[in-house]
Amino acid sequence: MALEDAETQVDTALNTGDPRGLSFENVFSGVPSFLRRQLRTDAQDAQLAILGLPFDQAVTNRPGARFGPRAIRDASLLMAGDPPFGWDYDVLSSCSIVDCGDVAYDYGVPEDFANHAQQRVSEILGAGAAPLILGGDHSASLPVLRACAKFHGPLAIIQIDAHTDTWPVSEKERMCHGTFLARAVREGLIDTNRSILVGIRTQCPDNCGIKIITAPECHTITPNVLAERIRARVGVGPAYLSFDIDGLDPAFAPGTGTPVMGGLVPQQALGVLRALAGIPLVGADVMEVCPPYDTSGITALAGAQIGLELLGLLGWSRGGPGTLPQPTT
Ligand code: MN
Ligand code: MN
């Protein structure tokens, strides 16, 4: 394949027979799957699978993250034609990766969304693939964690975020993107002793016993040192990486529901993710991209780039030098 193949290559998301390889389709046209990966409803024989969670009915402030998966896919097309920069291997060519589309649900029955999402993620895991989730507000990560923990056992969570999302859960079981991690901990999905929150710059009365590295701390150390601290915390058991796009500074990610100044700059985020290569990731997500508040598409661009880096990490666990932890069941 070469650049001139753009003349004949049309809708590779639908027509490619090989879930590996680079795309030479024109960036500006065609069916926009994430990074032009093959669009399929199932993840059979795939190593990695993308799934969109277009849900934003649990936000505290600005809605619109339901449009996140679509905007991230659109922005990703610019990155589908070259081996990813900053990696010793090309995950797009090394790993079989499919895009399983979005979770469907009745927007008039939002309380059913979590079950639909958990079911789809469970199917991906059951097919032997690791999920990369495109959100969606952060509450949508909860059913993903339920599915992954059921499959792999309690997870270390590495969460990059301005917020801890550990606000106390009331007896009413409030559904909110600021409580999802507290709920996950209470449900026993998270191994808090191996978990870490990175980039935090808001107050919360309870961190559920999860270690925090604040944004100001991140700014005093290099991405490599930050990665070493994360690696030391996470250890060797199964881990899940959740990237709330508001972990980045609003200068680079204005399109999000609850922006907070003083966040990570892109070189910190990219540096720490690439330096984490080899951690035993079983799943990952990029959440809270909110296109209605995005300026010139830069937040979607950030979401797509983070998604590509997360594929690099997941692929390293699957087909690279590392191996994915075996399911506990
Ligand atoms: Mn946040
Ligand atoms: Mn969050």
C-alpha cells in the first residue's frame, strides 16, 4: 500500500479484510471508524476492540459527551496512515484491531445503559480481545470496570483526571460521573492498594484509599519519574487505565464538561503513557470529550491521540513483549 492507493481505497472500515495494517484512504472522506479499523459488531479473533459509549446523562455540568465517540473517531483519521510516533513497534500493523461501534440504548431509559454497556464489553472480553473505550461521561466507565473485573478479578486503576470521582455514594445510589469510582470501589472491582489517581487538582472528602499524585506534583517531576511511581504502585496484577480528558489542561482540552486549570500538558500525558509500556493493562478508556464545547476540534484531537497511545499500551500487553494476565475464572 502507498499513498496513491487513496485513489482506489474506499471505506476501508467496511471493506478491508485484514484487521491489521495502515490506512491510505483519504483522511477527509469515507466511513470514520477509529483509526480506520475494521468495523464489526463482534470482536471474534481480534486482539483489541474499540467500543463507543455515547452516554452523558450523569454529568454535573455541561452535557455533550454523548458526541465524544463520533468526534474522536473523526479526529483519529489523520493518524491512521503512519506507524505511531514514539513507539518501538507499530500497534496498527502488529495487532488485529476492530471497531465494534457504539453501545445502543434507549435514551428514555438511561438507567438501562450500564447493563447494555457491560454486556457489550463482556462480549469483547469473551472473544479474547481487550477493550479500548471511547466516552461518554465518566460514569460510563463503571459498567466497563464491572465487566473487566468479572473477567480478570479486582483491577488496579490508573486514572488520569482533574477529579478523583470518589464522592461519597449515598443510599440512593446516585448515578453521577463524580461518584463512579467510589461505586466501583464499593462493589469490590478495584484493588485500591494498587490504584493511583494522577493529575488531581480538586478537593474531595474521600479518596477511597487510592494514592493520589496531584497535578502540581506532576509538574515537579518528569514523565519518566511519574511513570515509575505509577508502575511501582500498580505491580504485576491486572490494571485498567482510565483517561478523563479533563486531566489535560483546558488550554489543550477545552471541550469537556468540568474543565479545571493547571492540568497536564500534552507532552506530560504522552510521555507518561509511552513510559508505561509493559504494564499489564486489560482495558482502557478515554472519557469526557464534549464536542459542543470544543474549540477547533483540539479536544477530539487529544482524545484520538490518547486513544492511539492506549492502543499502544494495550497492544504491548497482548502481542508485544508482555502478556495479558489470565482471567481468574
Ligand atoms: Mn474529571
Ligand atoms: Mn472523571
